[in-house]
Amino acid sequence: MRVTEHVEQLLRQGRKPKELVELGFPKRVVTRVRRQLREEKRASRPRGEKGKGRGENHAQSAVTPHIETAPVPPKLGSLESKIQQLESRVEALEALGAELEDMETSINGTPALGLKHHFKCDCGASGYVAVRIKCTKCGRENWWGWFPEQ
């Protein structure tokens, strides 16, 4: 199920948009789906109902005007499919962005991150740095790092 379909289903069930954003759905997707649902609701409501209050009972006209609809031109149909493709790509990119943030957080927790680029010795050398590492299984120690060419 696509993210937009999932959001639409949850909104139709009565969930609040703020709640969906807190659950991790992208705010742009929630807003877009909410607007679409609102527009669908407006379009399905007859014109005379717009200003009705909750408790009022107005008689609806029994005659429904016949409205002819023209077929969608092929250019618009292909444009619509391209828009849907772009929306799905945007959703994929948003998901990828969240994954990248998780990876960045994980990498930032790595010991000695960026040490090669930031280390400068009193002797004037920069970037030549090594750390003592230890195998946690066998206990053997070794040096790991960047050494000057001999």
C-alpha cells in the first residue's frame, strides 16, 4: 500500500492529521491527501448545500440537471500519470531521507570519526594519526590509521 493510500484510509477513519504526522507520515503527504479529500467532499455536495447549518432541514430539488462530461484528452491523461509518478518518487525520496538521517546518526557515533582530517600534531604533520585497536574476541592489539610513506 502506498503512503498516500494509507494516509487517505486513516483520515477517512477519522484520524487527525496531526496524529498522522506524529506517527511519522510526511506532513506534505498528509496535507495533500487531506486537501484532496476536502475537495472531493465539496465536489460531491450539491451547490445549494454550501451554507447549511447542522440542524437545518432544507428540501432538495427533485430534478437533477443532466451534465455531459467530455472524455479526458490523452494529453491530460498522460500528464496525470506523470504527476502520480512524480508523487511516488517524492515519497520514495522522503523515505530515503529518513534512512540517511538514521545512517548519519549511526556514523556520528563512530569513534575517531574525521580524525584524519582534523588532527594536526605539534611537529606540523597533519592527517597522520593512528589509534590502538583491540580484537574483543582474542584480545590481540594492533595499530590502525594513516602513516607517512617510508
